[in-house]
Amino acid sequence: MSEKTFLMVTVSGPDRPGITATLTRVLTEHHAEIVDIEQASLQNLLGLYFLIDLDRLESSQDSVIKDLLFEASQMNLTLQFKLFAPEEVRPV
């Protein structure tokens, strides 16, 4: 049995309405479980963070990342990704 893996998605760029809705739609389409989410906006710049449980995906991890990157590029956003093991994730 494989060990559970989490993916941290960090979104940054100019803030505008619809960003969170667009990215969560992508995650929902892939049946990704959002374990935690945090958002901050300062001087019209966005910092948005998703912690996703990769074990629940109905498609490949690469497919989710590709779709997130596509949507982010359409909105002039930068995405970064980091994998976490279960022992690295603090309880929410």
C-alpha cells in the first residue's frame, strides 16, 4: 500500500474576482480533496494556498497540475508545487 501524499499549490499574482472559483473548479473536476486553503490579498496582489490530498484523484497528478497551470496562465498567475508526506502536514 502506498503512503498518502499531499500537494501544496501556491498561487501568486494580481488579484481579481474569480481566481479561487476557477482553480477550485479544476480541482473539483479531478475530484481532488482540498485539505486546507488559505488566501491573502495585499495591495491588489494575491497569495492563495491549497493543500490537496492526492490519494483521492480520479486522474493523474500530472493532469491536475497541467490543468491548474493552464488556467493560471490565462489569469497571469504563477503557480508553485510542493509534495508533502503525511508527517509533514499539521492537523487543520
